[in-house]
Amino acid sequence: MLKITLPDGSVREVAPGTTPADIAAAIGPGLAKAAIAARVDGELRDITRPLEQDAQLALVTSKDEADALELARHDFAHILAEAVQALFPGTQITFGPSTDDGFYYDFAPKDRPFTEEDLPAIEAKMRDIIAADKPLQREVWQREDLIARWRAEGETFKAEWAAELPEGEELTVYRSGGDWLDMCRGPHLASTGKLDPAAFKLTRVSGAYWRGDQKNAMLSRIYGTGWLNKKQLAEHLTRLEEAGKRDHRKLGAEMDLFHLQQEAHGSVFWHPKGYLIWRELEAYMRRAIDAAGYREVKTPQVMDARQWEQSGHWGKYRENMFVIPDEVPNAEDEGPLVSDSADWMALKPMNCPAHVLIFRQGIKSYRDLPLRFYENGCCHRNEPHGALHGLMRVRQFTQDDAHIFCREDQIVEEVRAFCALADRIYNDFGFTYSIKLALRPEKRFGSDEMWDKAENELRDAVAAAGLNTPEYGWEELPGEGAFYAPKLEWHLTDAIGRTWQVGTIQSDRVLPERLDASYVGEDGERHRPVMLHRAIFGSYERFIGILIEHYAGKFPLWLAPVQAVVATIVSDADSYAQQLVEQLRAAGIRAEVDLRNEKINYKVREHSLAKVPNLLVVGRREADEGTVALRELGKDGQSVLSIQDVVERLAKESQAPDMR
């Protein structure tokens, strides 16, 4: 008999081959109906998969939302594949994972790529499969038998993948009802009927390369969103609609903030209004870091490849680096512009090695530490064209980057102080956040002892800052640290509930060792500093993109590119409007004047669409009385104020939060 321990500590003895579903039924009919999967010794498994040995067992229900959503989305992906093959015979299947809000599946169509016109018919077929309540059965196959099956059915992609899986790995498939099957590790729900047929929607079609390599065949990828019930789907679609209205690319064009174009893939052309936002953020951050004891530096854009080899980036990160030959190009002959013997340099993808080189200039004492070097550092990373996305993922970006060189005994306090600084800054922008600890990855530099020490120091610092609580969403993320250091991550929540990973701090002992950074200790001997890599905005480009969507373009007054527009009702008020604009500008307010021969309702509508926070309307009456009719964006009606009152009010409200 097997001994199965339940979460309450009770132990049930069952025969080998008993399933978690059997145990749920033995406990009670309510649990038997509610249980959709099981965690066996922590591993998520099918509810119908037989138990093989003594184990800890926890039954999973729809109340365990994260697990339930993962299962549902995985099932929706398989049902999508089955539906497509039923409607379009000859289509080959490849992979279909779940995503953060749904699922997708990649197909190799027989005749033509799929289009969005195909989606309604595929959705209908998926609902037929769900209504049929087909059992989803796990089977273990011998490698050669499975490869032969795939080849016999013309599934060349699946056959290729099965042949490349490691020897000794158990190959499992899931059968839907009769003969349709797909290779998958699982787990799945017990049957297709466990899904809510009204809880999914196919959203779009795109191209994708087999195994993500542009040298391989082009596939058709069908995306969908999947949830546990119709209500969740409706809420998600509402969020998507709201997100579409807030899309930073759309608002960036409407507000004349920036643009991107093919001649500079992944690099941003900032327009005057957009760059005003940048400048305000840069000034704000400089005030913050100056007050926190940082020293601003500036480092080269291009450094010799040998420097990147020594730092470890050449081996770990080279595919994302822009490499430059260090020789004069051949400008006379046709063919290659450089020879095979050229030395190599690289545009910096990050600032940290250059900051170590500054630290190494001159002898440093333990009394000099901590040293906090800050840089608005422009970096370049060779991201694939298909991965670029507006301001959110670019090739050229500027980080609010800093590196703190400190002694071992200073680490916890430096990280705690950074946590307090990040907290104040995020609060100034109206964000709530959660904080995560990303732990050692499989491929890394340094010893286990070093990683243990670094991870515990970050834990201690977060505890000292009072952030390791459920209120701050404290969580540890195994395997997600950088190759040289664990890191704390700040995940911001925006106005419509989306999360964005932005700020980080990493505790690094690897780079100081590799680049030979040292200081003279109290004992007169050389010691290695610990290097804390930290950022709060992350990058100016992405942070501005997040702000545009968070505020839906309606920036707080201190960030608004144009803070006020004075608009005339009649031309008789033109000179009065000009005087008012001059007074506003003299008070430090970014003001413009609209003297066009247009109706005032037209001007109001146009400036509202441009997200101007304050519209100051003036006509003959206002000119005679020395007043202004103030219309605030997003508010009904207007206030009539004296010139002095409106100037004082806007001057006060337009101050940055740290200046009030």
C-alpha cells in the first residue's frame, strides 16, 4: 500500500494505481466534482494519473487560480490545434504553449497562411470539441514508435522534435477522445468538457519561424485568450480595449511626442514635446541621486572586445551586442569594407564594466566606500527586429544606471537605502508595486557559497526595509537571476492593473573579481568591493512608454509637455492672450497661445484630444475684467479666475513632487 499524506497532515493508505481523483471521491462528492488536478510532491499532475509511490498530495480546484488558469490555457491550445486540423486537413502541428493571458499554437498550413477571417470558424469548432467532453488521456510512447507515427501522418515538425529530445526522457502524448493526439508533457484537465466554452476568444494571427529561427520555415501562429469563466474573459477584453486606448504608440503620435521609422530600427526619434518629458524625468532623477550621495559619471559608447571578454559579456551576451571592426574601412575596392584581420570593438550593451574602470583609477581605501557612480548611460542591444515594440523594447536606450562599490559590512544598509529611494520615487508617480527576489540561474559565474551569501544579503535588506510582506507581493523566483548576481525586481502596477518589471538591484561579487577591482582595507591588505548594480526607471524610453499608458496621456501637470494653452474666443482678445502667455512663461509654466480664427468649441475639442491639462479661454469680457475662464482636462465646467490667481495656482501645481 502507498502512504499518501494530505495537506492537513492526515495519511491515507491506498493501492498502487489509485488516482488523485479516486482519493478526492473517497473524501467526498463535493471535492470529487471540484478537483481538477493534483500536486504530487509539489509537481502539478493530471487528476487521473495513477500514483506510483508514497507522496505528499494536494488536490487542485478552480480556487487555486494560477494552477487552474495554466491548465485551462494549456487545454485551449490543444483544442485549438485539434480544431484547425479538423477544418484544414494536411495542416501540420508544432507547439502550443500557454501565455500570461491565454495561449497560442504554431501551424504549418498545407495550402496558405491562416488569416483572421479563419478565426470564427475555428472558434466554433473548438466549442464543438469542448461540448463533446472528450477525455484527455496521457500515454507514454517509445521514441521510435512515436517518431514513426508522426512521420506516417506527415507531421515532420513533431518527428524532428521527438528525435532531438534527450535519450532517456519519457515521451508522453495526450489523446483527445479517439485518434487525435499531440506530444506534450502535460498536465491537462480530465476532459475537454471541464472548460467553459464561453471563456475563450481567438484574437489574432501572425507569422512565426519554426523554433524561433528565421532560417527555418515560416509558420502561422494563432493567438487566443483563455480564462476560467465568461466573466473573467469579459473583464479581460475590457482591459484590452482600455489598453488599446492607452497604447503609447498611438498616443505618442497623437500628442506629437516621438516616432520610430525603418531607417533606425529600434531607436527613437524624440520630438520636442516628448523630449520635454524626458528632460523633466532626467532633472527629477538627478535631484534624487544627488541627495542620495551619488556621483554622476559619463563613459564611452565603444570599448575594445577584450574588455568585454574579461568582463564575461563576450561569452554570455555577444549575440545581443553590436560589434564594430577597429580599422579604417576599405573605401576603394568593391566587396568587404573590412579585412579578416580587423580587431573588434563593441557598442556597450550595459554600463557596469566602464564604471569598474573608473573605480580602478587611483588607490581606493575602505574609508572611501561606499562609492556610488551614476550615469544616464546610453546603451545598445541587438534585439531581433520582430521583438521590437514601440518604446517598450528598443535597440538604443538610456538607463538611469548606477553602481555602488561597497564593503561587505555595508551591503545590507546600501540595499535598504535603495529600497527606500525606489519607494519614494514610485509613489511620486502614483504606482503601487510588488518586489521579487530572482535567484541563481543554472548557468552562472561564482561558487554556491558566494550565491548563498548574496541572496541572503538581499533578503536581509528587504526585511530591514519592511518590504518582505504579502502587502508588497514578496516572492522568490528560482533560476531568474543574472549570470553574475541575484537581483531584486520591482514590478509596478499601473492604472488598469497591468504589471511592469522596472527597477532592479543586484549584488555582484563576480565582476569586481573578473575586472580586478580592489580597495585597501583597514588591515592594509587588498580586498574586493561588492558591486551593487541598480536602476529605478530601468530605461527612460520604456519608463516613458509606461507613463504614457499609465496616465492615458493625461500627465500630471509637472510632466505635461504643454501645461496650459491660452485660447481666444475673438480676435479682439489677441493682445490680452499674448500678455497672459508671457506672464505664465515668466512664472515657469510651459504655455502656448491659440489665436486661430476658429470657433472656441473646436479649439476646446482639439486641445482636449492633445491632452493639454489646462485651457485658458479669453474673450472681450475677460480682457476687460482681467480674468480668465479656466477649463481643466477631464473636468466639467470652468472656473473664472483673476490673472494673478491663475498664474499662482498653475505655478504651484506645476512643481515636481519632490519640489513641493
